[in-house]
Amino acid sequence: MENIKAILDKALNTHLLNKGEIITLLKSDDELLFEYADEVRQKFKGNEIHLRGLIEFSNICKCYCKYCGLRCENKEVERYRLTKNEIISLAKNGAELGYKTVVLQSGEDSYYTTDLMVEIIKEIKKFDLAITLSIGERNYEDYKAFKDVGADRYLLRIETTNPALYKEMHPNMSLENRLNCLKNLQKLGYETGSGILVGLPNQSIKSIADDILYFKENNFDMIGTGPFIPHPNTPLARAQAHLDNFKVSLRVMAITRLLLPDINIPATTAMETLNPNGRIIALQSGANVVMPNITSTEYRAKYYIYPNKICLNDSSDKCRNCIEAKIKAIGRNISKTKGFRSDKQL
Ligand code: 5AD
Ligand code: FES
């Protein structure tokens, strides 16, 4: 108990922790971690919550990630791809609903060539929106082309930094390439986001501590962490939970807030899947961002990355109103700015 408080006080004052201290915080049940993370969030990010409208524009994916429902070997999922005009019109609708950022997310789908993505980004920039891309691994030239026409941010979770676990989870992919993609994004001046899955089979607390140290070393601008939720049509369908995935995800998020006090941290949708109040709990434990879905209802259910995703039958304006009410109920406000990491907050 004393020990936990001493570690938390050190983190509060220096924003530095060693691996042993991180492991102690990850293993403990002490709720004090969340209070400290909430305090650091308040001090560095204030009361404002940034909403990012999420557009899931294609569920077609060439990857084999063992945990993911969109993996190419899953024949049960009905695949879809939105046209350029459909994507632009969802973004416009997002702007009309008051979003300042849209997140364009898809599987790794090469149908969306460099040129096509460039056209989409250019059109969406006309709505005075910040654009976050989340479309997986591409080469340097692609990332540069998207940046040159106005893409602001990029999300690419590392998922795990443990080489053996990474290899096991991602057939046909390389950890080295993923690390390199993240370096390229940073070099190009994107606000760069990463993050991990918590509770993958054989994932140890020690390796999660290494992941957190990796976030700190690379000074990412955003970190999204979510619990692994087994999907029935994947090789991990019957994976047994060996951690309390919700609680440990929350602890990873809170520790990340202590070490990187001014970054943007989302309360992730997967947390709400495991706990009906998951996003609000996360917002009170270090998070300052929510990413409501603004995909049309007809496609939401098909973007079936993991089971029991929330809001599958809800409309974009319903989600907007719902989350707004919940945020106001805990005494926080919705930001009217684009919410870059470097923006002056207070
Ligand atoms: N459970 C929880 N999250 C998952 N993701 C992929 N599959 C699952 C799953 N079964 C996450 C990955 C990816 C993000 C878009 O979704 O971390 O980066
Ligand atoms: Fe979608 Fe609450 S956020 S209904």
C-alpha cells in the first residue's frame, strides 16, 4: 500500500517509472492509480473531452491477425467497401453533427490506392475537419502523400512489442516493419498514435510493462489500449482470459497517463463492450477522448472486429447525443477545438 503510494507520487512528480514499478502498478488492485491518473489528466488536459467521429469505411483486409474478426480467412463476415462519395458524405455529416475530427478506419484494403485516398482526404479537408487515418501499414511515400494533402494524425497500434507474441499473433507480418511504419509517421510530422491489446494469449504482465515503456520512449501523441475480446470466427475463439482484461486495460491506460501526461488518450469502445459504463470509467481514470461511431447503421454490424460491439443499431446523432449526455453528467465538457496534443488546454 505504502509502496504503491510512493510509486504514484514519483510518477506524479517526474512522469518516469522503471519496469519494476510499472509491474507493481499493473499487478496491484489499488484504485489509487486511477485517482492519480485522473488528477494528471485534469492538470494537463483540463475538463475538455475531444470527440472524434469514427468512419469504418471498408472491412476488407489482407491480414491474418489471429485475434481479429476482419482477418482475410474469416469467410463468415459479409464484406463491404464504401465509395469515395459515401465516405465524403459521412464526413460531412460528422462535421454537421459538430465533430472537429473524423477518423477514417478500414482493414488493410489495397482498393484504396494512394491516389484514391489523396482525393478523399482533399475533399474532407474542405469541411475544416482534422483527419485521422487508421488504415494500417503503408510505405513512406503513401504516408507522405496523405500528409501532404492534409491528413493530420495516424493511428497504428503496435498491439504488442514482444517479438515472439507479435509473430504468433500476426502471420505474414513483421514487428520490425510495424515499428518502422510508426517511425515514418513520426518523421513525417503526423500526430502519431499507437497502443496495444490487453489479454492476448501468452501475454505477460512483464511484456505489457515493456509496451508501456515503449510508449514513453517514443513519446507518442495518442495511445489507445483495449481489452482483447475473443471472436468466434478466429483461431482465438476459445482463448481463455488469463487476465482481468478490462481492469488491466484500465491500468495500462492510467499508467500511460502518468508517464505521458499531455497526450490524447481515448476511452475505447472495447472497454464499453466489457463494462456497460466502461467509457465513463475510463474518462475518470486518465482518458480525455471518445470516438463515437459515425458509420451508417447498415454497415456497423459488418465491421465485426470483436463480438458485442456497442451501438450497432444506433444512428450517428443518437450516439452523439448519448455520449454528450454522459459526459455532461460527470461534469466534463465537449471541446469545440480540433484537440491536438499541443493545443493550449487551460
Ligand atoms: N478484441 C479487441 N480488440 C481487437 N482489435 C482487433 N481484434 C480485436 C479483438 N478481438 C483491435 C486491434 C486493432 C483495432 C482496430 O482493433 O488492436 O488495432
Ligand atoms: Fe452510441 Fe451511446 S454512444 S448509443
